[in-house]
Amino acid sequence: MPALLSISGLHKSFGAVVVADGTSFEVAEGEAVGILGPNGAGKTSLFNLITGALPPDAGTITFGGQDISATGAAQRCKMGIARSFQVPQPFGGMTVFENALVGAMEGAGLRGAEAEAHVLSVLDDTGLLLKANVRAGTLTLLERKRLEMARALAARPRLLLLDEIAGGLTEAECTALIETIQRVHAGGTTIIWIEHVVHALLAVVERLIVIDFGKKIAEGPPKTIMDSAQVKEIYLGVDPDV
Amino acid sequence: MSTATVTRATRASRIAMIIAALALIVLALAPWWAGRADLRLMGEIFLYLSLACLWNLMAGYAGLVSVGQQAFVGFGGYMLFALTIFGGLHPIAAILLAGVLAAALSVPVAALIFRLKGAYFAIGTWVVAEVFRLTFAQISALGGGSGTSLPVGIVKSLADGRSAREALSYWLALGAAVTVMACVYLFLRSRRGLALTAIRDSETAAAGLGIDIWRTKLEVYVVTSAFTAVIGGLLFLQKLRISPDAAFSVNDWTAFVIFIVVIGGIGTLEGPIIGTLLFFLLRETLADFGTIYLMVLGAVAIVIMLKAPKGVWGLVRDRYDLELFPLSYRVNTQNKGN
Ligand SMILES: Nc1ncnc2c1ncn2[C@@H]1O[C@H](COP(=O)(O)OP(=O)(O)OP(=O)(O)O)[C@@H](O)[C@H]1O
Ligand SMILES: [Mg+2]
């Protein structure tokens, strides 16, 4: 399979803090990849670099065969990259429906009734349909996280970037979330998922990438990675719970 | 299985539209029922309402907090005088052309000030307005620093007789307010308006969902500047006299407008209407007290900003979930079966 996303030699630092230190990896079309790493490792920064929210200091990012290193964030979304924000950024004054409609119209380029129908089905999938008319600013944190995913899905991405959306869920909610993501993945969407809730991650992804201090320190099949000494050291005390 | 439908109008918005249509008919007939002074005051109210709607779109939605829109009010005013006196244009044609010229002028201005962020942007807009003021003060053909009056011949070309002129001036102001409100409403209701509203709430998320922030802001800036210049032309068509200090007054054309938008409810379509009514209510009741009036305005602004940061309309909307202009989408879910 050809690489959908290809990152090579990516560098980014904020003064003395290095968030990407020569990071390189590829993600194939249709793949689901998990990203692990301790707090402050540079995981969210990596998403910011992929989506264009942050300009890299050096390195290239190609998507669908095109060099997008200098492409603006909006254009990257239109090309098919959508993400959820770890710290939710809802359009607080707009309803849940309208939040997702922005993704459908601007990201996916849908119009009119087609856009509305798409949003309704995404809200149904993510369990937000009954909250459709609620102002996003009044949602709870968990609902906001769900809205992050709904909005990204509404943009009909080829590559979906999920940033810690499973934290704080009950067992049943977590199972439902895993099922939703599996469904999206089965529909052909490529996924990169940053998640500290390791058992949820392992239920979906086919490959893991481990990042520490902006460096990729391990990459491979989930089982191999979870068993490696390096990862155990970083995640000392974290039970993979598989 | 549940089916859902999407609608936009609400009962409140339908009632509001009917009331607005009736009010518009009554207002259009004002030259027959209102006195000369009232007509002038209402004309001024409509022009302030227009300025407030435009500033609200720019600052409240696009996040362009300008304190320099007097640049375009003054520019529009001066273009009315220059294009009629030297260009021989009819005043209404001059005012429309002023809008086109302001749109063209706003592009290089934007290229300059859009590099500035936050407070620096605000200061930048004010500096630009000062440059405009100093430039027009240099033009001796327009009276330099002391200004000039609209020649009698041009004033008479508007309509025969003073009352006909005043009625026309009133209708122009009413027409401008209706046009501005309708344009802002239709824009906000469109796909581009949804995108602009998203920018209002989170630029980061808006960019991530495919919205070109810079281009959207530029469009809003150009369009609001053009309309602001048209309103400026109408304001000075009422006054018939212009000077750099009056044309580029930061107090008259920006401070009062910001007051109106902030107390009414920034980032809402209804806010500027409520704010304009409150502002003129205060101004007319306190008119006899001189400077106390400004102190009361300041006190009202501070109290509202502390107690109701979203303005009077924000309070009403949050409490009653009201919307007079049907911008929202409403999802109606009916459960089939069970
Ligand atoms: N815009 C910024 N300016 C300065 N420093 C930043 C910026 N963004 C991130 N950082 C810093 O870079 C480091 C990596 O942050 P990042 O959010 O990428 O970590 P993370 O791996 O996502 O962590 P977490 O698991 O806590 O979400 C942190 O030390 C953070 O403080
Ligand atoms: Mg993070």
C-alpha cells in the first residue's frame, strides 16, 4: 500500500523544549496507528505539525503524494486531514449541530440538504443527536470531547487524528467509543490516535509509535512494542490491561 | 429508528419578522407623522444602527477589533464633498462611489494592519485613521483644517424645498439601515456566515476545519469598510458641513459605536439594535446635563461589562433561548415506533 502520510526529518522546538527531533514515519492508506508517550513528549505538537497549526523548523510532510509542509491548515483539512483537539475547542456560541455542520460544509465541501443529512448521521454515530440543539459552550467536558470527534468526522477526512478522547469514560462509554472508531476505520478512514487509555488504543490500532522528548523511540506491532523494555520503562506503573 | 429534520425559523423569529415588517411600514411613513426634529433624530439613529451592525460584524464576528473605522466614515464624508464639488456627481451617486473607493482603499490598509495582532491591531487602525485625518486637513480645496460646506446648488439638486430634502435624507438613512441589516443577516445565514461565526468562537478550530481565516477576515474588512464609507457619506449629507475633526472623530464614530455594540451584545445580530435604542434613550434623557451624560455612559458601560459581559441581548438570549433573526439550525427529532 502506498503511504498516505509520510513524515521525514521533522524538527520543532520552543526555545529549549524540543517537541519534534528528527521525527520520521509513514502511515499507509487505511491503517490505524496508535501513538504513545509520556506527558509533554510532543504528541499533540506532532498533530499540530501534521495539521498545519504549527510550522515546522525543518523536515517535510507529504500527504497523498503531495508535499504539504508549507500548506495552510485550512487547505490541509480540505485535502482530507481532520483532527480532534485534546483541549476541546468548541464553537461555544453555536449548537452541536452547527459545530459539526462547519466541518461538513468547509472541510468536506458538502452543501444544503446533503450537508445536513451527513451531520445528522455523524451525530447519530457519535451519540450526540439528542444534544443537537444544545449550545456547545454548555456541554460537559466528556460531551465536548465527543463533539471534537463528531466535528472531525463531519469533515469526511481521509486521515483522522484523534488526541486523547477516551480518558474519563465509563466502561460502557469506552466500549461504545471503540466501536465507533472501529466503524470509521472499517469505512476506510486512516486513523492516528494518541491515547493514554492503552486498552482502548490496542483494541483499534495495528501499529504503535512511541515518542519521548520529541524523538520516535519505538515503532512496530502493538504486542512487540508493549513488551519492549524501553516502553515498559517509560510506562512504568501503567498497566496495558489487554 | 429516529428521523430528524432540520429547520431554521422559530416562532419568536416569525413573530419578530412580522413586527419588523410592520414597524418598517410605519417608519417609512414618518415624514407624514413626525416633526422635523424627530425626523432628524430618527435618521441619525438609523445611521448609528448601521455603523453598529458593521462594527459588530467586523469586531464581534471576525475578531477585528478596530478603533479606527472613523477613517472610513470620514473618507465617505469627504468623498461626498469632493465628488459632488469637483466631479459634478449627484450626491447619491457620489455616496455610492465613495463606497466603491473605500473598498479599494481598504485592501492596502488591510495588507498593512493585518500584520498586527490584538492591541497592536487596534492601535494600528487608529493610526491609519489619524493619517487619513491629517491628509484631508492638507487639502486646501476642501477647506484644509477648518473644513467646508456643501454648496447650495448641490444641496438643492437633491430635492426641491427643505422638507422634501429632509424627507429624502431620512429615507436614505432608513434605507441604509435596512440594507445593512439585511446584508449582514443574509451573510450570517449563508455558508460563509456559518464559517465567520465559527471564527468568532474559535479561530484554531475554524482553521482546522477548513476555513481560510485570513481571507474571510479580509472580505469582512473590505465589505464593512465600504458600507461604513457609505454611511459616512449619508451622515455628512445630513450635516451639510464637514471638517477633518468632525469627519474623523474617534468619539463620534467609534467610541459611541463600541458602546452601543458592547452594551447591546457583541457577536449577536440583535445586540446592536438594543444597544442603539439604549444609547439614544440615554443621550436624549441626559442631553441637558452636559458632561454628566458622558460619565453616565461610561458608568453604564462598566456595569454592563461586569454584570453581563455578553450585553443586554446576551442576558435575554441565555435566559429565554430567544432568537429574533433565524440564524440557528434547529434539529427536530421524532421517534418513530415505540
Ligand atoms: N505553543 C507552544 N509554545 C511553547 N511550548 C509549547 C507549545 N506547545 C507545546 N509546548 C510544550 O511542548 C511540550 C510538548 O507538548 P505537547 O502538548 O506536544 O505534549 P504531549 O505529548 O501532547 O503531552 P500530553 O500527554 O500531556 O498531552 C510541552 O512541554 C509543552 O509545554
Ligand atoms: Mg497532548
